[in-house]
Amino acid sequence: MVRIYVLFNLALIVSSMLAFLNKFKKSIPLAAGFVNLVVANVIYWSQLSGEAVLWNSFGVKLILDNISRDFLLMNSIVFLASTIVAMKKEKPSVFFFLLALFLPSCNLMFLSCDMFNIYVLLELTTLVVFLLASFGGKTNQVWSALKYMVLGTAGMNLYLLGVGMIFARSRTFELPTLVDIIPAVLVISGLLVKAGVFLFSMWLPDLHSSVESELSALLSGVGIKTAVYAILRFSPSLGKTVDVVVLFGVVSAIAGVVFALNERNYKRILAYHTLSQVGFVLSAPAVGSFYALAHGVFKSWLFLNAEELPVKDSKKLSREKLPFLVWLAVVLPCLTICGLPFTIGATAKHMVFSQLTSWQKIFMYGAAVGTVISFSKFLFLRPTFEMTRPVNPLVHILLGFYCFFPSLVLSVKRAEIFKSLIVFGVGALIYFILKNRMKPLPRRLENLEDSLTIYVLLIAVCFLVVIVRG
Amino acid sequence: MYSLEAIMVATTLIGFLGVVLRRNFLMKIISLDVMSTGVISFYVAIASQTGDSPPIVTAMAVSYAHPVPQAVIVTAIVIGFATLTLSLTYTMLVVKKTSTLDSRRVEERVNW
């Protein structure tokens, strides 16, 4: 099964070359997206699984299991939605080639299950992301992409050093059963930089808010998930070191929300929420993959909505009135990210909360309430009853369907609905109290120099935590 | 016994310090390359832990080097090269617009 799927992805890579022909440049990524969506849905719903081990190959292995299936479905949905939006813009054929290359390289990433495959595919997606992000050529886009590159490459070199140490002991690239302290910290601190965790990856708000919305959707929905996937794969073998991941996950969930609360620019708010949502994923590594799927769906929808809004500043936006259908498309993903019952957001949140210990639960409920406060800026927009069509109706239908699909399959417990509504109520109440007291926080942490210095300190903190816990 | 490995790890860490401490952006990229050179040499050192002869069966050889680390690290060399060239090219673009290489000043001039 895995072999056929790998061949399918190689076919996608070859077909992406066709995008260089000017005639096919737009149809190639679109066709690849449609076919891939069908394939990913077949894999997801029929629960296909399997693994392929390279013969006598020192642990090189591809695997298709429930973690992979969630990530593959997420990749297919987000890619198709972003491609549909990208189709409307006039770009050179290289852009569409890179776009079509992004899909199979992420698909293969979500299959890989050994330390070296993970490294190669992470770097491949990084290069594609870097090229796509700096394609606009504006100075702030290029600079934020460069920041990403420097931090990411430094992190990946540390990761590779850790992998080398593990290999020297076990003579295989298979994911290890138990790791020593030094390699474990190197591997984890290398991956966290790319995963979009607060303090580790402060390149993220700049990069995701400066590029065009269809790319922000792709980067936020799938780009950072490649590293999140790697962490989820590593987490069973980390033993007590996994506490570092959970700790920084909780910190990230709260700090991201605090920054988002005070921000006014629509896309920057979403970028800070990406930091916070990755925190939710990492705080419960065992069920994190479903939350990653949910986050991919609603975050890409939110980012693509930036195309529909007349102004990006939340203060000015609150004075505008939106046509009813546009209003619906803007408010629905906001409700989903806050955890409205019957949506994918609520299902994923309850899965995460069921795994947490009591001290984590307190902080994570705080983060959930904070999400509601922050998105209240958009929840209370006013609709008018004109029937103007949104710019990209197909995207809204696609993402809307996947926002509500768990309620078609799973039954919802009454206690869960009750909890969600309390979170909503408290959040909205606090929003009206704090409404006029929020000012954007300083962006000092996002400087390249400062984030590198902080990175060194964080590696030391990781060591400390591991030694204390071990 | 592990002196070669220790030297390579030290090289990597020195490269990392360079990335953190140098404010000149070009120097940061060069330090990244030092770092990846350190890592690559570390893998070569690991490969020679099992022996020194090339992993081809000959009558003379007593012990063979491990072929796998060398084989996989070729990929890392290529990736390092791609990263280096791409970031140098785009640094050119940034320098053209902001006419400075100091990363703090670039930051000020980009975000004003």
C-alpha cells in the first residue's frame, strides 16, 4: 500500500515539472490538488495502513498509520484551498512549479518514520517554503524568509548532530526506543525551532503575516506541521524528555494568546494564534495529530478570509458592515477555532483536554478562554442582508464541509457542549471588560539577534528541565 | 578515543556561537556553513569508528569503515550547499534595498 502511495507522489513530482510549460502552469497544481484530495480521503475513510522497510537498510522506513492519515488529509485540504485562491493571481510559471512541488514533498514527509528521512524532507520543505515566501520580492518578505532560513538551518544542524550521536550508539536510523540526555535535547531543540513554538520560532509572526494570504494559509496550515509531525513521531521514544515538549507547549499556548489579544492587524493576530495552537497540539502529543488536522482546516480558512475583508485593522473593521455570506464565512472559522460545539475545533479540543494532567488543564482552559477573547474582535461584526457573493465561494464550501465533518461521524456528549458554552461565555464577558485597554505589545522578541540569543538560553533550559526530571 | 568526534562537535558549536554572536549577516551565513561542515565531518568520524579501510572486501583489510553515515551525509552536503547559495543570493537583494549588513539595522530599516 505504502509503495503505491510513494509511486503516486513521485508521479506528482514529475508532473510538477509540466508547470514550466506556460499552457499548463495553472492547471497542473489544481489537478494535482483535486486528485490528491480524493486519494487522501480514500486513505482516511477506509483507514488504510501499512509500512515499507528498505531491505537491509539500517532502519529506513515509511509508515502509514493514524498519525500519518490525519496529516495527509490536512495537507490535501489546505493545499487545494490555497491553490484555488492562487489560481486567480498572475504569477510566473516557476511559482506554480514550486506550489506543485510543495504537495508531494509534504505528503512524503508525513509518511517518513526514520531519523534521516525526516531530516531530508524537512529541509526539502524548508527550501520550497523559503522560495515561495520570498517570491513576492518585497524586502520585508525576503528578510523574514531569511530569518526563517538562518534559525531553521541552525536548528536542523543541531538536530543532525543529535541524530549522529544516536546513530553512533545504536548503528541504525530507526526511531530509537530510549535516548540519552544530550542527543534528546539536541533533537528536540532543533525540531522546536521549525514547529512554531513561542520563544523558539519567533520568525513565524513576521513570515506568516508578510506573505500573501494563500501562502500564509499554506505555511501556517501545513508548513510548520512538518516539524510538528516529526516531534509527534519522536515523542513515544523520548521517555521523560517529552516533558520539555509539553512544558513549552503549554507556555506557547498561553503566550501566543496574550500577544494575539493585544494585536490589531488581522494576519498578525492569526500568526500569533498559530503559535498558541501549536502549543495545544504539543501539550498532548498522544492525540495531537487530530488537533493538527483541525488547526490546518480552520487556520487556512481564517487566512484565506483576509482576501474577503475590506480592511485588515480590527479597530476599523469593527465599524464596517459585511454582506451576509461574507460575514458567515468570516465568523464560522472564528467560532471553530474557539471550539463551538459540533465543529472540528470542539472535537479536537476535547480530545486534547482528556489527555492533560490537572495543572496543565488550568493553564489550557486559560488559553482556550483567551482564544475566545481574542477572536471576539471578529465574532461581533455586524452583517447586512445583501446577497453579495464572496470572492472564493468554492474555498468556503470545501473548508466549511471539513469544519463540520466530525459531527457527521461522532456523537457529541452533553457535558462537552456545556463546557464549550461556559468557555464562550467567560471569554465574551472578559472581552467587553478589556475591549479598549489592549495595545500591541513590543516586537522585540522577533528580532533575529534577540531570538538567536534566546534560543541559546532555551537550549540550556531544556537541559535543566531534563536533568531535574530525570 | 573519541577525540576526533569531540573536535567535530566543538567545530559545530563554534559555528553555532558564530551565528549567535556575529551581527554581520554575511558572517552569520558563513558560520552556518562552518556549522554544517562540523556536522558532516562528525558523521565521517562516526563512520571510521568501526575501522579505516573503505568498505570493499579485500584480502589486506582487517576492519572496514561503516558505509551508511557517509552515504547519507552526502544528502546533507547537497542541502547545505543549496541553503548557502540561496541565502547568499537573497542577502544580496536585502543589502541592495537597505544598504547595510548589520542585522539590527536591517531590522530597523525593513520594519519602519
